[in-house]
Amino acid sequence: MKQKNNSYIGIIVLFLLGALMPFILKRYHLNMLTEIIIFALYAVSYNLLLGYAGLLSFGHAMFFGLGAFVAAVAITHIQGLTLLSAVIISFATTVIAGFLIGSLLLRHKGSYFALLTLAFNALFYAVATKWHSVTGGDDGLSISRPELNLGFTSLSVSSVSSFYYLILVVVGATILFCWYFTHTAMGKTVLLMRENEERMKFLGYNTNISRLILFTFTGALAGLAGAFYTLHFQFVSISAISIDMTTAVLLMVFIGGTGTFWGPILGAFVYIVFQNYLSNITDRWPLFMGIIFVFMVLYVPGGLSHTIMTIRQWFSGRKDNHGDGPIKVEETSS
Amino acid sequence: MKRSIIRTLCFLSVALIVSLPMSAVAQDTIKIGATEPLSGTFKDIGERYLDGVKYAAKVINESGGLLGKKVEVVPIDSELKPDVATRKAQNLILKDDVKFFCGGTGSSVGAAMSQLAQRENVIMFTYGMAAATMTGAKCNKNFFRACANTDQQSYALAELIARNGYGKVAIIAQDYSFGQEALAAFKKKLARANPSAKIVAELYHPAGTKDYAPYISQIIAAKPDVIFTPNWGNDLTLLLKQGRPMGMSQKIFSYYINDLVTIQALGDDSLMIGNMGAEVYTLSIPTKKNEEFVARFYKDMGYYPTWLRGKAYLATMFWAEAVKKAGTTDVNAVIKAWEGLTYDGPAGLWTMRACDHQTQMPLWFTEIAKENKFFKHAFEVSAGMATAQSVEVPCEETGCPGLAK
Amino acid sequence: MIDYLHIKDIHKDFSGLQVLTGVDFKVIEKEHHAVIGPNGAGKTTLFNIISGKFKASSGAIMFKGQDLSGKPPHTLNRYGLSRSFQITNVFNELSVFENILTGVRSRYGLRYNFFKRPDHNLSIIEKTKAIIKEIGLEDVSDLPASSLSYGQQRALEIGITLSTEPELILLDEPTAGMTREETGQAINLIDRVTANRTLIIIEHDMDVVFSLADTISVLHYGKILASGAPEEIRNDQRVKDAYLGEG
């Protein structure tokens, strides 16, 4: 129970610290932090799929992009749509899409599954490119961020700091829920399926349904991240649904490490900061990102989080390994 | 692990604050962000435009700056992607409070930048994006165009064809919005300028077509006097390369015929000689101011301010005039000052029309000839001009609801 | 009267290879039933068919009047069937506690819940602890399964099988690879935990069979050669010829 209290205190401290940021950071950095939080959700959703369930998908961007486009299209076409309604429409669409695509693809395993997700992503991309009248094709869609309607009052979230607070609370809470999710019955079921799927079946778990539910859930989380991405940039183009966006999430997750829940959050931070600085310095920043990726995969396969854990264990040498109990699995997965 | 999440995030937040360099640059410069593709396939186009903007800044700075401040060009590699361009531009606005942006490549980038400019209340102007809708149905008060749009260029070439008395015209274009808009405008103007002229063939091909033989046979069969095409890049060079040997010998009237890179890439003067074009800036403009500008540029840089360089230079100088007139960098003041402003530069008298922010200017005709002032190979010579009035699209016809108050 | 469990004329061939050719026997409720037979007789195949891992080529598995043949393992588990594995099949990285918990929460219907934490549910925790106590692993409850001794892992294997509170337990060679001493303990354990439940057990070790089983069926070349009380089987001439005599 001590640990439980600690984590609650930690969460409160974290949110308070987050709430202070607009007073400390410049607008530019606050804007970047907003972006980091949004991409952290995207990375966390992917890690639930890859790190926890062991499903390698090359098509996560189709959900991110779908969420992003649905939000933009809804805001463009529905007069007076509030911000949260747009997000909910987007979320609901990706839930349906995730369920349908999952039912089709999850019959296949391993590399077949991975290749099929890649193919589906390419299909989504092609549709977004060609369906000019809805998606704007190459031109993309510009939107204006709608107001936040809280029932009794409407708040404008057009400024950098007010939007940051919205993201901190809504996306932050969603990430927090993802963390909680890894401890719930479903979260554990998914994790154990990767450990020993056969045994799970013989213990009464329908593993096919579980996988479908998880695929749908992570897809919807990615869609949610996509919707907030649209709201953040107030613009969406086919880049959001392209293979590049899948590559981006792979990079974030691999840089941060799949072994821990927070690894991908760290990965999103590093990725966005690097992208911002590198792309200002050199037009070949994707090359440098690629080199970092290869380096990470070859020499630091557990990602930054693994390195940090190792260093921490060095310093507190006496710390016994078994104290963490259920977490053990997460740390040893890769 | 729970504690480690918290620790890491605390660490991250602190790192974010500490690691970021403080950009405490005093406001002694006027920054202008130039969104161009500076990597990838269209790198070459983007770099030539950027060259022109930078040269304009150099000229301004050497003559005492703008409002006493230096103009600093911040290149933004758009990668020709609207999301990349707007993201970087947004960062510049937040970081350095940049208020002015420009760009010449990619109507998709332009449309997104135009929206961003309106939202953030900054100014975006273009010296190369030609889609008429940007100052038409999609116009907004923060977006200015200091070059010709598809309507004006098609009008000018239709005018030229009518003036020379050609009666039968074949027209061919890439099958997407740009090509379609260009042909539509051309037909409209030709019908007015020479009602007896006939379009004997109207063809569309996918952008990036490799085999033009089917189109060329149709053109030859239609026996036109001349051919009009807004094609550019490979779609222009392949049309010429494959068409001439097949016997398509007619003069070609094209938007961008005076592109040095295209001419040099073709490497065969006989394919190009006799073709004609119309642009807001060409090297051969026979004005005193232009001769001075070309001479000075050549002296400074060692090469000519051909086409894109010249267009970007002129537009940037026009913008500087607006800032000068406003006497401040306040965006609303500059918008107000630019509306209706005239600029008498190397390419004649330019006027920024208030109703749609589309510059009204003369277009200069060129013909490709063996003997020219600039190069040993075939290049443009001056072939007259279309007055601003003759290529003007009335405010009511642009589709822009009207910007002036 | 409806039979408790009737394995009815089960055939199984693997692309032409006939492994089971009409296995047919009945199991009475609360009975401890052993299936014995020489290697390659098809015992494990039969087990896999009863537990839903394989589908029979023909035949039926009638459980309390319902045909369960062809149903997937997770469905069978909810009917009250649970099996163990010959080769230890546990969650290696998890603690003993978590291993057992996984089955217990399945029994309590906490499989796919997005909001409830199984480790916060008191009755599940109690039940898990009770099972761990039953299999004698209280001392190592927090250790990962991979760090247990072989005997302990086998006990855990049985514990997981029990964790969904089945009424029909299928044990696949539970004492395989054990020392004499460990085997003795395992027999005690199995005897204890399967009291009042129906048990089907596959076993090589005749000591185990004769100390646990009420009824024995002998599987020989894909068919049941004989079925009866241990004494009958011991004295059956066909069985002696085919199996016991040799070994």
C-alpha cells in the first residue's frame, strides 16, 4: 500500500509540475511540450500493442491519420461543433475502424500480420491522397480550433497556454489511464497472452477476442492522439496517415524502449526535441534519425529506459530484483 | 516502477527547461521566413527562389536596411509538404515572433501557409504559386500574391496569339487543377480577343506522362497554327523532345518557356527556337531599370537573375516597399499599406489590388532565339508585353468575396 | 440416466496416419480414471482431443449429456474442464502468486475488464492464497516460476490447473521426470486436491496409477483394450500380454 500512496503522490506532483510549465517555459517550448504529450499518447498506444501484446504492426498511422482526418472533416463540415464532440466523433470512428480491420487482420500471425497492416496503411494513404473532395488531398485541411464547451461555459483554447492545459489534462489523463490499464484484468490478460498464449486458452481466456479488443483499443488511442494532433496544428495533411507516421512511432518506441510503460514517453520526448532541432540545422534530419534508430536497435535494444534502469540498479546495487513482482515481465520484454 | 515514471518525467521537465537555449536576440532585425523545398526533387526550384529573396535582402541591407533594421531571411525547408511548412513557420512565430513569410513552390504549401497567416495574423506572400483560387475563392487578408496567377498568364498568351493572328490553336495540359484552370482561362480570353480563332484540339494527359506519341499524333492531325501548353518540367521537355521529330513543328506558347534549366536540360536549341512565353519577370525586359538590375546582380553574384530569382527578388522588394510605407512592422499596418500600393521596378509598374491582394502587372513576352544577349545557346529575347489592363481579371470575377474593408 | 462423461468412438488421423481408431470409454462422476498404454498408443492425442486442443476426426465427447467435441479450450474451461501439461507450461516470468491468480480471476469472470485490478479483489486474493497453500508453495509465493525447483514447478503446474476450480481435471503425466521422493509427494498432493473431483490421468508410472486410480483404461494401438478396476486390469491376460508383461 505504501507503493500505491507513493504513486498517487507522484501523479499529483507531476500534474502540478505540468501546470507550472506555462509560467516557466517560453511559448515556443510550451508548444513543443504540448506536441510531446500528444505524441507520447501515440507512442504509448503503440507500445501497448508491441511491447505488451507482442503484436508488430506497421500500420499504426492509419488510426492516427484516421483520427486526425475525421476530426478535421467534422470540424470543417459541422457548424458550431465543439472541441470535445469532434474528439468523440474521431474516437468513435477509430473504434469502429479498429474493430473491423482487426477482425480482418488478426487471423494472421507474425510477419503476415505485420505486412498486412503495412498494406492497409498504404490503402488508407491512397484513399486520403485520392479522395480530394473530403481530405483535401495533397493540400490537406486547415481548421480553426473550436471552443471548448463545458456545458455551463465556453472556453477559448486558441492560445498556446490554454491549449497546453487542455492537452495536459485530457491527454495526460488518457496516458495515466493507459498506465492503470496495464494493471487491470484486461491489461494483464494481454501481457500474459504474449508470455504463454496456450496456457491462457486452457485457463478460459478467449485469446482471439482479447487481441481484437486490444487492437481496437490501441487503434482508438492512436486515433485520439491523431485528433489532438489536428487540433494542435490546426492542419492535417496526408503526412498524418503516411508510412512516415508509422516510422515515427516505431522510432519513438524503440528509442524509449518497449520494456517499460514510460519508455515510449521518453522516446516521444527525445524524438520531438530532436526533430525540432535537427530539422532546423539540417535538411537531412531523417537520415540522422535513421542512424540513431539503427544504433539503438543494434547496441541498446532495450532503449533508453533500459539503460536508465541499468544505471539505477548500479547505484542501488543491493536492490533485490523480485521486489517489483509483476513489473518484472515488463522489464524483461523487448 | 511507479516512482521511476515520476522521476523520469520530473527529470524530463527539468531537462526541457534547462537544455533549451535562450533565444534572447534583440529585435534589431526584421525576419522573413522563406518556405521553399530545400531538399528532395524540387530542391533546385526552391534554392533559386531563395537566392532571389536573399539578394533582395542584401540590396535592402546595403542601402541602409528597412526602417533602419536589417532584413534577415530565414530559410524554411518545406519539403514541399504543407504540414512541415506550417509547423516550422508556427515555431518561428512562437520562438522569434516572425511576422513575414514568403514562398514560391507548391500551391498546397501556399494554401496551408495562407490559413496559418490568417490564424496567427502574420503576412504570407508568394512570388511563384500560381493557382488562381489562392486570391480567388480562398483569398484572405493576410495573403498577398506578387506574381501572375494562371488567369493572368493564360490571358497574356491568348492575347499574344490573337495579336499575331493565329486562327487555329491546339491546347494541351496536365490533367489536374492547375492544367485545367490554365486551359479554361486561355479559352475564355482567346474567345474575347479573337472571336474567329478556333481551338482545334484540347488534350489532357496525366502529369508525369512518359509517352506523348498519342497526344502528338492528335495535335498533328488537327493541323493547328500554334500550340498552347502550361506544361512545365519533364512534361514540357518530353513534349518537345518527342514532338519535334514526329513532325510537330508549330510554335509552342508556354508559361515557363524561358526557364534556363529546361533549355539547358534539353540541350538541343532546335527544339526550342521560336517558342514563346509570358512571365512577370524575364531577363530580357527592355527597361532601363531592368538592365541596371541585371548588371548589378551579375556583378555581385557572377550569374544572371534568371526567371525564379528575378521573380522572388521583385516580390521581396515590393514587400519591403509596403513595410517602408507602413513605417512599422505591425502586421495590420503593413497589410493596409500594401493594399493599393504601386511599385515601379525593373518589370514595370506593379499595383497590389486591394480587393483580392493579387498584383496587377504587365506580362513580358519572350521568344527563344539563337542570338541573345546572355548565353551562347538559344535563350529568350524580348517580344513585347501585355499591359496590366489587358490581363486583368475584374474583382467580381475572381471569386474572392472582397478584402478591402 | 445420462453418463457423466462418455468418450464416444473417437477417431483421429493425422494426414492419413491413424492414431486413434475408435476410443470409447465412460467416466463416472468423482471417479479417478487413469489411462495407460505403451508409448505411441495415442494417450496424449486423446488428451488433446478431450481438452480441445485438437479436433477429433469423428466421434463425440459427451459431458453430462452435451457434446463438447470441437469446442475451443477456453469454452471447455468454462464447462469445468481443466488440464495440466506433461511438459511444464507455466508463466515463467511471473511469480507463483500471479500464476495462480491468472486462473482464479478467470474463474471469477475478471478476464477482460478494463477498469478492475485483479490484485485489488480480496476474494480473488484469498482464493489464490488458499490454492498456493494447498499445493504447498507458500514460502515461494513471490518468486518467479522460473526460479523454482523442478518438483515445485510441477506442483505449480497442478496448482494452475486447479485455479479455475474445475470439476473435471485432466492430468498429463504429472510425475514425469520426478525422483522417487518427489513422486511420493506428488501422489499425496494429487490425492488431496482431487478429492471430490473427477480426475482423468495419463501416467507411465504404475505405482502412481495404482495408488491414485479407481478405474483404469488401457489404450493400445488407438483403441481401448480393457477398462476396469485396478485389480481387474492387473489380472487381465490381454493387458499383461500387450503391456504390463513387457514392462
